[in-house]
Amino acid sequence: MSVNEVTQLARDIRVATLKSLTDLGFGHYGGSMSVVETLAVLYGAVMNIDPADPDWTGRDYFVLSKGHAGPALYSTLAIKGYFPMEELNTLNQNGTRLPSHPDRLKTRGVDATTGSLGQGISIAGGMALAHKLAGRSNRVFCIVGDGELNEGQCWEAFQFIAHHRLNNLTVFVDWNKQQLDGELDEIICAFDLEAKFRAFGFDALTVKGDDIAGLLEVVQPVLPADARPQVVILDSIKGQGVPYLEQLSNSHHLRLTDEMKTALNETIRQLEAAHD
Ligand SMILES: Cc1ncc(C[n+]2csc(CCOP(=O)(O)OP(=O)(O)O)c2C)c(N)n1
Ligand SMILES: [Mg+2]
């Protein structure tokens, strides 16, 4: 996929996610929006996957450690053909196969059950070690939240990943500078993320969270066998790509008012009109 095609895919993921959440009337908007471009890059142009055979053992694996962004992952999987788009309308409702947080036993294409923050990165480390020990070339990709880094488990996992040189795992930190109910700087400051990861044995770099060309350049190449594992810090905005959400300081979980619905529907309309 070209940069233009991935950009188009990101737009489609954003629209589908906004629609599924807005039809429901509540949900995790901010953190879903900030990972849209990364999901488009991974599922559109980087990961070796077969939506017709989600359990194919040769596939690359994806772990959404910040599981509350599940709605964005579901839209990505539906667009890629893992299940029908209409199923997105069942998000988080009784009997759905799309619970608010990903469950690998419920949804085709979900590789790991997440939602309890801190656990997904440990799962991803285990997956990467298993591939490495077996001499397989599968890659593993994992997105953690910046607030999620408050969980000590993340740092245990990072040490494990660096110790075992699991450079078949790429970690993304969604540095959107907010967590559940406020700014990181007010709650627990992240300090210098690049420096912290380097001290933990990673190669670290920062890319704008919506810079599709930049992300492709960094993530597409397979790292040399002796490289340190890579962390990509996504300099993102909570609510990214949706003007109304970008200016909110509490877009983490919204229960929609009429005013919010109007603003979100306007963005959906504009994004759809921009469709090539
Ligand atoms: C172990 C655990 N503690 C608390 C929560 C509740 N919780 C859900 S999302 C969230 C904030 C996460 O912030 P961040 O990782 O920055 O997510 P993002 O900004 O990307 O939405 C919290 C505290 C949880 N899901 N798991
Ligand atoms: Mg955050």
C-alpha cells in the first residue's frame, strides 16, 4: 500500500470508529482516535496477515495493550475483511462479538485479550520470545498508552524484552499526554520517554502520531538480528483527527450530549466527503 492508500485506510478506520461509537452513544473516543494512523500503517502496509485465516501461524501478531481503544481495532479488522462491517453496529451491546475491550476468544483477528492495563505488553513479550526461540520470522506489534506506563508491569516487561533482545517486537507508546481523567503531567509525569527507554535497553525514537510516511519508514524494515528492540513513541493527540475531540481535555470516555453528536456527525460528514 502507498502512503496515499494508507491515508485513505486511516480515514476509513476513523469514520467507522466514530460511527460505531456515536451510534452507541458512549465510549472511549480519545484513545481510539489517537491510534488510527498506527493501525492503518500496521494493517495496511506492514503486517503479514491473512484475514481469511486469522489463525495462520505464519502471521504477524498485534496486541492492543491499551485495550480501551478496541473500537478502532474492530473497525480496522472489519475493513480488512475479518468480519462484516455491519457487525460494528453491535459494539459493546448484549451478545456482541465486539466487547468494549478486545477478547481473542470472541473476535476474529484479535490476537490477545486486553483491557487490564499493563498486561498486553507482557503478552506481546511472550509472543516475541516464543517466535524467536522457535526460529520463526513472525513479527509482533504492541501499542501501550502513556498513562498505562504508570503500571509497573510495563517496566518489568520492557526489561524482559530488552534482555532477550526481542527485536522482532515493535512497541508503540501512544504519547497523547492524557490519561483517564487528566494530563500526565498533573497525575504522574512521564519525564523523558526516549531516555527512559534507552536506559532500559531499547532503541527509541519519536514520530508524529499521524505521520503515515514517517511511521512507514520506521516500522516497515525488519531490524538486523543484533539490533536492540525498538520503541516508537507516537507524538499524538488524544482525539486525533477530530477537531471537536482534539480541543477537549476529557475525551477519554464520553457519554454523548446532543451538542457532541452534532459535532461528531459533522466530522464524519466531512471525512466521508473527502473520500477519493
Ligand atoms: C490495571 C488497570 N487500571 C486501571 C484501568 C482503568 N483505565 C482504563 S483506561 C485508563 C487510562 C489509560 O491512559 P492511557 O494509557 O494514557 O490511555 P489513552 O490516553 O491512550 O486513552 C485507566 C486508568 C485499567 N483499565 N486497568
Ligand atoms: Mg494517554
